[in-house]
Amino acid sequence: MKKMINPADLSRILKKYSNEWIALSNDQRRVLGRGKHPRDAYKKAVAKGEDRPILLRAPKDFGTYIL
């Protein structure tokens, strides 16, 4: 039986980083990088020691967003 992953509430993160790319830690608790381009967010996360960050773009206007 597969273990279900609880969806993370990203509403605060998405509001704070509106219209930017962000790199999250694998546990989805920390923002490790941000930027106008995904490569910028990725490079910052890798520099902080995260080898496989979760990349996503925070939309300018958003409603419910489940990851």
C-alpha cells in the first residue's frame, strides 16, 4: 500500500514570492532560492546544499494551489 503525501499549504510562500520562480527544500518547508528564471532559483538552492530542489513558479494572481 502506497503512503499518501499530505499536500503542503503554499499560500504564504506564493503570496510572498508572487510572479517569481522559487526552489523549495524536499520537505517543502524552506525556500532555498528565488529568481526571475528557474536556473537562478535552482543555483541558489544547490549552493545551500539541496541536490534536488522542488522548482515552481509562484503565479502573479492565484487561488488554491496544491503541490
